[in-house]
Amino acid sequence: MTFTLDDFVQVEVSEQPSYDSTGTHVAFRSNRSGVSQAWIVPASGGEPRVLTDTGGVIYQVAFRPGHDQLLYVADDGGDEQYQLHLLDLADGISRALASMPRVIHNFGAWSSDGRLLSYGSNRRDRAFFDIYVLNLETGSERLVFQHDGMNAAGAFSADGKSLLITRPNLEVSADSTLWLLDLDGREAPRLLTEHDDLSEWTEAHFHPGGAVLVLADDRREFAGLQRIDLNTLEREFLLTPEWGLEALALTPDGGSLAVVVNEAGYGRIEAYEVTADARLGRRITIEQPSGGVASTPAWRPDGRALAFTFEGPRAVPDVWAADTEDGTVARLTSSQTQGLPLESLPEPRLVHYTSFDGREIPAYYYVPEVAPTDGSLGCVVLVHGGPEMQSRPALWGRYPGPHYLLARGDVALLVPNVRGSSGYGKEYSHADDVEKRMDSVRDLLSAADWLAGSGEVNPKRIAVMGGSYGGFMVLAAITEAPERWAAAIDLYGIANFETFLAHTGAWRRKHRSREYGEDPEFLHSISPIHKAHLIRTPLLVFQGDHDVRVPPEESEQIVETVRRSEGVVEYVVYPEEGHGFQKLPHRMDLARRVVEFVGEHLGVGRSARQDL
């Protein structure tokens, strides 16, 4: 089968379903038109149609209950200053709901009748988020909760008189509290989750049985499903699988719920009936694709169907729907894959390699179906950002250049989840905090050692690639051990933690400081910029000029230093792009440059790049 690099760049991604109030249509995000916009498809199946043409990126969609209207979240050129808009599907006209220059509006939830909308905003102080409620019938907006923190608006109670709020702890990482806010103002905000350890509460929902159902790792390594009694504040776990839960969806009447179990990076859905007193009843059988990642579950309002996103090594991201009465599942969107050889793409092996201190590091290892057996294979190591993120067993849209080279049989890919990654419990996610920062870099160096000792990969043909915090990992790897890498690709990575913390968005500064620390001497010691003169690995750097998370100065510093030291470095800046590249021409250009760069420095044959 013939395919080109463009096929991997232009792969369609359809995700994040939302049912309308009648259950007859599903809205979703898709990049079918080149950049993510809002689309809609009949719930019974049919041809999707595009709803928006904003010229920018749409990040989230959510139908307004009881109305033929769709909320969507957008920014301007990747600047992450999110604005909320409402599209009337009858006339196709959009209007701003919460929009203000240089201010972020984070969508919270709709009330059950669609009258009220909750959201967080940093308009008062760019460093903090207060909570607002907008009444769409009267047009009045109220500041309902003011606090110097990263507060996030959550769900409304059924009567619209109460609101759930999540408040992250700014002093330590991965800790939060859940609060109940009386919107009538008769009672003070009520803390629901008093605790004395590091625990988080997410995805909270009111249940008619006088309780809140929420995901929590309350005194546990992994998140489970917890019930909080609103009268007594007693907390009890209803579901505690061996692995953690990462998504929760509840039907409007509270009669059914769905969760996603993250099992070694693979995501599967479990659904249950819920009793009148907010406890689990019969498990609902749902057939679903396996060997990949299910995410973003969304119920049809009557609970008779559940939509979700699914992607895997041989399945591009699409929206699926399960019939909860007979358990059958069907794909609602069929993303166009052009000439992609889906059935012949390599499935990853889940491997574990030993790091410097004996810790076992999980990784996905992709090897071409027809690979040399003489130890001459090249490999690209792909490092995720975060650092509290997790690489999953799917590559679509994230690394089209290396993905293409894998499909061609030119390289293997190793995708590790070094310490500090989420998905493996609290201890693992905290194992790189502050003074332990460089231990995660040592995990990355150990990945190169493992590859070198595998007998499959040529130690002189290993490249490393990552973005954001993953870009820092790339720069740290080639400054700590430049001899181990044949090439390095840094996408908007952190070069200098001191300047990064000084110039990143004000709303992120405190949050990032608790992860990386604030001591100038320590930050200096872990910053690659101060060892950049040692770089001898050929380096390719990409940056968006609108990036507010990792500003262009970070890339500029590293590029200037390497050039002064007469190292090999290429630098590419894309206009009107932020923290990640959304525009198709830029994604095409990046993929071509990566393929050529890897081809040149790993010795990939000319035939592998003949279509560029």
C-alpha cells in the first residue's frame, strides 16, 4: 500500500462528543476542515456537517440543555485566552457569552435547564480565577466566589441553587479541595473534603439522592469513585479498581454513570446503574473497541446511549456510541484516513526497563513489522510534557513525522512514561518533585541504555524528541549525556527555569513553582541553558510566537547559546501559534522538517523521504 507523510499529517481527529437535549444529534470537535471546529452528526448515524468556521481553534463544545444551541470555547492564535461563545443552530449565528481581551474564561457547567452557566475567570487578577455565573435568560452575570486561587467552576445542583467548586492547593502539587457554594448567599462556602494528606477530587456531580459522586484519590494511590453524603459529609468509595479512574459521566436523572479505567495507559469504559441513594447497582454491559484509549464519555439525556472517543495504534480518534440496552457499539464518525495502512501499523509492546536506582519505567515500544535483525535499527525516543501527563498507546496527530518513519519501517519508537508521569499512582507522580527533578532525566538516559542493550537498536542511531516539559527533557538529555544521542528535536521546551517562571502566564506561575521549586540556586542547577555549551548533538527547535506557557525566549536562549558554541542547530518559529501547532501548513512543515532531520542524522535512506 502506498502512503505519504501528508497522510499522517492530515489524519482526521474527531473527539469530545456532546448530545443535544433530544438525543437526536451529537456535536463534537474535529479537524476535518484543517483546524479543530465544531461539527454535528445524527445520533442514529449519517454524514457529519461542520457548524463553525472561526479561523482559529475550538477547544471544547457543550450543548445547552433544553435549547438548540451549542457552547464552544475558542482563543485567538493559540494565546490560551479562552472565550465562551454560543451558537444558535437554527440560524447559525454565534454570540459571545464570556469574552474579554487578555482574559481567560474556563467553562464550568450548564444548569439542568440551560438557564445558568458557570465558569472561572482571571479578569480580576491574571494570577487567580474567580467563579462567575451567567443567567442567559436575563443576561446578568454574577461574581459568586472570589478567592486568590486556581478555582474551577463545577456542576450545578438540580434546582440550580448550589454549585460545586474545585480549589487546587497552591502550596503543594497534586492536592485540592471540593467546596459547595450556596448561590443564594445565605450560607458560607462549605468545605466537603477536609483532609490532611495529598489528595485530589475531580469530575464532581450532584446526585438527587443527597450526595456528590466524584473521582478521588483520597488516601489512596489511585483515583476511585467516591460518594460524599451532603448531610453528614461522610465519604465512602463505591468503586476502587486496581488502576485509576480518569473520567466520570452521570445521566441527568442520576440513574446511570460511566467511568474510564486507565489500565497501564489503556482506557476502557465501565457503566453502572445508580440506586436512589447514590450507590452502584447493576453493571451495564457495553461492547467497546479494545487495545486503545476510550475517553470523554457523554450520556444521551435519557441514558439509553453513551458516546465516547476512542483511538488506538490502528484506530484514528473517532466518536463512538454504545446502546446501553443491548450493549452494542457503533462508530458515529468515520475519520478519513486516506492511504494510511491502518491494519499493518505496528502495535506497541508494553515494556519495562530498569532505571539508575532500580525503579522499573513503563514504555510503549513500537518496532516495524519488518525490522533488521542485525542490531542496525534506528530509534526515536518520544517524551511527553506535563510533567504530570502520560503517554498512551496511540500516536495520532502527536508525532506525524516519527509515526510515518515507523510505518515505513525506517525506525522504531520508544515512548516512556518516566517518573513524574500520571496514571501510575501518587507515589510515582511525585517521584520527580523539586529536588528529584533530574531523576526523571536519568530515567530518560536509562531508556537510551536499554535500547542500546536490546540487540535491536544501533546505539549510534538514537534520537530524542519532546515538547513543552518534554522539550526540557530533550535539552537536559543532550546536556547531561550528549554522546548518547544522534539527534534531538525540541518543541517549545523549557531552557531556563528561572526565566520560564518569570515570564510564563501569571495564572500558571504559582502552580508551576510548586512542581519545580523556587530556590534560584536549585533552578539554576537543573536548567539546560547553563550547560548548553556542551551540546554536540544536532538540534532542531520549534516555537510558536504566541506561546504564553513557554514563551519564545526559552527557545531563543538555547538556540543562541548553541550557535555561539558552534553547535548544529536549526530554529523554526511559526506565526500565530501557541503552545502546540494547530494550523495545517505549519503541521505539514514541521513533519517534513522532522523527517528530513531524523533521516539525515540517523542515516534513514533517501527512499524514505522521496515523497517530501
